[in-house]
Amino acid sequence: MITQNQIYSITDLRFKTKKLLEKAKKEPVFLFHRHTPKGVLLSFESYQEILSQLEDYFDSIKAERYEKEEKSKVKWIPFSEIKKMIND
């Protein structure tokens, strides 16, 4: 949910950059231009967390697909070959 104290204009970003960057460390800052949303300012840590969550989500979807896959059609690689690939 966006609150009023999270909304700033593009002009605010231009003239209050440091303030908005500090605020973005605590919560997202929503940037508007002429009452239209144009962007969101996040801390780098928040951005990395979102990317990590997305990666986990897509990995879980891949795992679900694999679980449904017919195992007899999968080409299995012997452990000895994997060991060779790692050691090379």
C-alpha cells in the first residue's frame, strides 16, 4: 500500500536526492510526474532481496515441472562423469 509520505515528484528527486535515497533505505519511494506514477526508488538491499525471491520462485516452478516429468525419459549422468567435470 502506498502512503502519502512515500510519494515524491521528479523535481523532489532532482533537488532532494540524498534525502530520498536515505528514505529509500527504510521504505520504497514512489516517483510521480504530473500525478502519474513513473518509478520506484528502492535501496540496493531491497532490490537484491526482491531478485533473490524471484529467483527462488522460478526455481520452485522448475522443480515442480521436473517432478511431473517422466523419469524414464531423463538422461542420467553417472556420478563418475560429474566428478570428472568438477575436477577438470
